[in-house]
Amino acid sequence: MKNISKVDQPLMTLSIAIILLGFVFVSSASWSESYHYTESAWTFIWKQALYVSFGIPLMLTVSFSHFKWWQKYTLPIAVVVLVLLIINAKYGVVVGGARRWLNIFGFINLQVSEFAKISSVLLFTKAFFEKRGFWLAILISSAMMLLTLKQPDLGSCLIIATGIFFVILAANVNLWFIGLGVGAGASAVIIHILNTPYQLARIKYWLDPNSDPLGSGYNLIQSQYAIGAGQLWGQGLGGSLQKLGALPVSHADFIFSIICEEMGFLGSTAVLLLFFLWILRALQICHSMPDNFARMMGIGLIGLMAVQIITNIGVVTGLLPITGVTLPFVSYGGSSLISSCIIAGILLNVSRFKEWE
């Protein structure tokens, strides 16, 4: 408890509050689908409780270690993640046509791409801080992105790229090089989409979901029904009708739609405010860091979280094309929650800089 008191209290409080709120919303949103798949309304709730009970202590444990540990072990971590992605490419579990989960010990499904996001940020932070190893960082991160894209998971691949982008911004690299990199990356994404029929279909049905209301446009239409049904005050916690089978994966990718339906505009805005305060506080911590490694790493990780939050909310509201990106701290799933807790733990660790100094 003495060690916990030394970390940044506002950031720790916000992190735990969002995690616990997420558990409440998952419990409300998951019971119908849980009963459909497992004949028990409690299965997903108990699993999420297990993830939360592991994630919060993990976050606090990570906050105790010196942030320079991540610099020392960046390369071994990256190699392990890369090997897991390679294994996943051949032996991963296929769900909904995507091979995104690696089954471990027969009962743990690990989404390795969640940890590739963190690893890529660490690789580039180390390269810029030590002013060497750039080509190795580019090689390993590119391999991670290609393996993630092959799953296929364009959303996670782009989030990995944006995490690297924020590290480059924090490193004060020449704007011409940044512009060149962004242009090359955007061109690669456009070429990939134009040469991938199902990605083109996603764009088409995102722009006009009612052209295929029972097929490719179904999820977005049902998500918007849920958001609209919440109105100002919401239907009350547990009062969602869309979660009763109309909206698929309502406890995971579309959890924010259920929050809007049950808590209304005011409740969902409060959730967004918590995320905004979390990002703002984390940025304040990193901005005050005289240590360049801590500052670059922190900004890269905050960028990952911010982009993932924006992407998930953009998808469920129809502002962005459908992609399987979870809402950090909130969505159902162990890999998503644990990776978010690791990021929060690292940032809490950075907040103890004066003690380490």
C-alpha cells in the first residue's frame, strides 16, 4: 500500500473506475449472448470478473517496476510477440473468418495483436532514445503489422502504425520525414483496400448500410438503433433490447452502443468524459517528464489508447467503417483488458519518476 500511494492517484483512480464500470456494462450486455452460446447467463460475466481480478493487480504490479526495465527488455519482448504472431498465423483459432486468437493450454485465447501494439511502441522508443537499431525496429514492426493484416485485422494494423507515429512525433523528427511516412502509409492502406474485395464492401455498406440491411449493413443499423433508443436518459441499466440478440457481440466491439441505449446521452457522455480525463492526466504526466525515454514511450502508449477509443466509438456510431477494435478497459475480453492494464501500469510507473531519479 505504501508503494501504491507513490503513483499518480488521479490516473490510478480513473483507470480502476473505468475498468469497474466496464465490468458493470459487460455484465449487463453479455448475459443474453452468454446464455445463447453456453446455456448459462453467467459464463461471460464470470470470465470478465476473472480478467478484471487479474488485470488490476497486474496494472499495480507493473507500476512498481522501474520504467527503464522496458527499455532493457524491449527486444526480447518483441521477439516473443513476433514468434507468437507467426504461430498464430498457422495455428490460430478462426472466428468469423479471422484468425486472430491463439489458443494456449486449451482454455486461454490470446489476441497477440493487442501486445504487438505495445511492443512496436517500445521498439521505436528504444531506437530513437539510443539513436540506433532503427532498421531492426522497422523490420520487426513491419513483420508484426503484416502478420496482423494477414489475420485479417486492418484495424489493429493501423493502430500499431499510429502508435509508432506518436513516438516519432514525440521524438521531434523532421516534419518532412513524418509527412513522407504518413503519405507512404496512407498509400499502402488505399492500395490494400482497393485490392481487397471485402474491404471495399465494408466501405460501400458503411456509406449506405440500408443497401444490405440484413447482411453487411446489419451491425451498423442495429448499433444505431441502440444509440437512438437511449435518447437523453437511457432505458436504465439492464434495460437494453438490442442486446437480446439483435446486435451481435454487443458485450465486446459494440459495448458502447449498449451503454448509449441503457445510460442515454448523459450517461454515455460521462463515460467519454472519464476517457478524456484519463488521456489528459496521462499526457500531463508525460509532458512533465525530463527523461526522453519515459516521455516518448508514454506519448506512444497514450496515442495507442486514444486512437483505439476514437476508432471503436467511430465504428459503433457510423463515423468510421466497421472494424473489430475493442473499447479499452471496457469491452469484454482478456487480451484487450490486460493490454490496457499494462499500458496504464507503465504510465503509473512513469509517474514515479522523481522517486526513480
